[in-house]
Amino acid sequence: VPLEGFSALQGISGSQRFQIHKAYGSPDHLPSAHTCFNQLDLPEYPHKQHLEERLLLAIHEANEGFGFG
């Protein structure tokens, strides 16, 4: 996130807001990020705790678990 906050995010073609999209597939999949579009794709997890576990795993695994496209 830029020093100025989320409102200052820049995308591939200028100012672009942060977005969260539904990722279709298994709830066992990790979230994926598209950094050039400021987009996070989240599978539909069965409960909040599962979401938190998968997000933390993706963050800690960095380049192995988080797909950057």
C-alpha cells in the first residue's frame, strides 16, 4: 500500500482501486493476487477461520503459495 493509503493505488493504466473477486474452485486453494490490477481473488471458504488460515499461509509462503499474475 502506498504511503498515501489505498486511495493512491496505481494500476497498469493509472489510478486503480483495490478489488476483491470471487475465485471459483476448491476451498482448499489459496488466494491469488494480481498486483498489476490491485486485485485479490478469494475462493469461497466455508468459514472465517478457514479464510484467515489460507490468507496467512499464502502470505507466509510468498512466492510458492501466492499466485502473482
